[in-house]
Amino acid sequence: MSTPRSYLDCNATTCIDPEVLEVYTSLLKEVWGNPSSTHREGQRAKSFIVEAKDRIKKALNAPPHYDVLFFSSATEAINTLLKGVVSSTIREKKLVNSLKSFLTTEMEHAAVYETVKCFERTWANFNVKYLPPNLYGAPSLQDVERAVENELQSQCSLLGASFMAVNNETGVITDELPRIASLLQSLRIPLIVDGVALLGKAPIDFYDGISALIFSGHKIHAPKGIGFALVDKRLRFDPLIVGGPQESGKRAGTENPPLAGALAFAVEKTSLQLSSDLDYMRSLQQKFEERLISELTADVCVINGEGKRVPSTSNIAFLGVDGEDLLFNLDLKGVSASHGSACSSGALEPSRVLLKMGYSHERASSSLRFSISRLTTEEEIEKALKEIVALVKAIRKKT
Ligand code: PLP
């Protein structure tokens, strides 16, 4: 019999919660109508979509002026909202030839980072302003104030901003976000928040100034293939996917009631248990980090990101160790973690986020991310601790 693995890569994806799977499979059998059809099967399917949205809003305590929109992933939601806000503003305010800009950070997930890069390729006179996260791991209010002032002084129309609520690589919380949102609101600049690494990892607050908040199902033990956004009804944006009238014309394509129902159940479960799950994950994180530091020493094992972190993510530099080597050997020993991102040759590049935070290439190359969820077990943590300590000692001895 093979020994159980330790899966510490929950920020990449999570397994489906058995209860969510049960809801999903029964809905797959029972609710197969097309929600746009007017007959009974269609209307039944439609009622599941409407109900799923209501349940999600309720579970997340969203104010009434937010709508839930479903997408195939958070990436699609991000593309739709960012591109849609920019194109509709340029068209409506006739800004094709004027100076335009968009504000974001160097630490965003590729879904945002690559989307905003498109603006400079697509539109003339467009400048994307990237704020640095610094060693803290999140932008400061002062950085945002300075950037906004500069853009406005240079007669530039700032069309929008996108900030992540929690960084998926370091787990650092953008704790100035409420004040950033309020500043942007006072200037009528729409703010799109990537909340993928926030859901299930910290309480969610709908403070003033958030135009849209985006999440992904597969990070909270729901199936893949569904992302969703809570969007302020007043936000104007062009749809990315056009076709039928689904989602009030904001995202065409036949809706998926079983996925929506499974997602709603997963969001409800995540929200209901949040407080006890956070305590549980915090105890695992504390044990994991303290044991690594005590067994490997603080000269070898250092946590990346000085800001306040969610309890699910530990990004750790093992000084003097090649992260790719460690990751590969951990996988052989039955421990899954992650490191940087694959470049075109398939080799792993050190994390852009860690480099932009100001860590050296060497430190970023020696860093791994360990991410847990409410379903991670004590046994998985114990196994990971045993294998990491043994491998780091062995690799350091060789070099
Ligand atoms: N934003 C963050 C912070 C993420 O971690 C991810 C996925 O890793 C995404 C966006 C994209 O989510 P999806 O896989 O649903 O497209």
C-alpha cells in the first residue's frame, strides 16, 4: 500500500470536498435543462442559477447593490471586468487619443498582470502604473496616493485600478485596501479586487469603493470551471464574451446550474465554518513554521513577506538550497509544494513577486510556497516537516 501524500499546494488548487461533490453529482443528474428555455425543465434550471446567486450573496454578506456574475474561472472574470471597464470608459468618454492610465501592483497574479499589459498594446497613449509591494508584501496607501496624484497632475485619465486582497504567493494581506478603496472612490476611479486568495482565508468585508470582487471555485474545494464576481450594479463595463443574453448580457454562454449549485454550497460551507477553520489553519501554520525554524535554525529558514499574512500560506526561503532541487525531491518523497513559475523551457524561474518585493535572485530561487486549506490534516503537516528538514539538511551538506 502506498503511503499517503502531503498536499501543501492548496493555493494552486484544492480537492473537491466530498459533500460538495455529492451536491454536484446529484445536480448533474437532476438539473440538466437550459436556463434560457421557457419550458419547465428550463425554468427549473434557471431557478437554480438565481437561487445560487442569492445564496452566495447571503453567505458572503454582500450589500444589495452587488450582483453575482458567473464565469468559467477567476481569470475570465478578471479579463472581463478589467478590459470591459477600460473599453467602455474610453468609448463613453471619447478618450481614444488622450493620455490614459491604469493603476495596479507588481505583485498581482498573472490573470491581472497579463491583462493590464494588453492595455498598452491595444490602446494608444496608455500607461500602466505598477506599484511595488516592498519587503512588506503589499502596496502602501502613501504609494497609491502618490501614484494617483502623479497621474492626475500629468493630465492623464486614470481609468481604473486593480489590487489583490491577499497575495497568493506570500499570503500577505493588502491591509491598506479599505483606505485605498475609499481614496479611489472619492476620485470616482473604479477598483477591481482580485479576492481569489482571500475567500476562506480571512473574513470578507464589502467596504465602500469596491467596484467588483472576484473569486474562484476551485480554491475553496468546489469543482474547476467556475469563477464568480460580486459586481457593483453601477459599474459600467463591456462584456468580453458576447452571444446570447445570459447574465444580463454581461457574459454570454449557457449557464451551468449544477456547477453554480455546487459553488453556492461550497461558499456557504466556507463562510459558515470560517472562524473555526481559520483557528485550525493558524494552528497548523504556526506549528509548521515554528518547527522548521527551530529544526533548521533561523539562519537557514526565513519567512518571505513581512506583512500580516493569512493562515493558509507560508512562503519560505531555505538559504543555501536550490528551491527547484528541493521541490523535485519533496515530490519524490510524497510532499507537494510550489516554487516560482515554469518558463518556456519548462525550467522554473524564481517568483516575479519575490523579486519585485526586493529579495535577491538567490533568495527567491531558494524559496518554496506551502499552502494549506481547511481540509489539510495534522498528519500531512508532520510528514512535510519530516521530509523538508531531512532534505534541506542533506542538500546543504552536499554543497
Ligand atoms: N488570482 C489569484 C490570486 C490566483 O491565485 C489565481 C489562481 O491561482 C487566479 C487569480 C486565477 O484563478 P482561476 O484559476 O480561477 O483562473
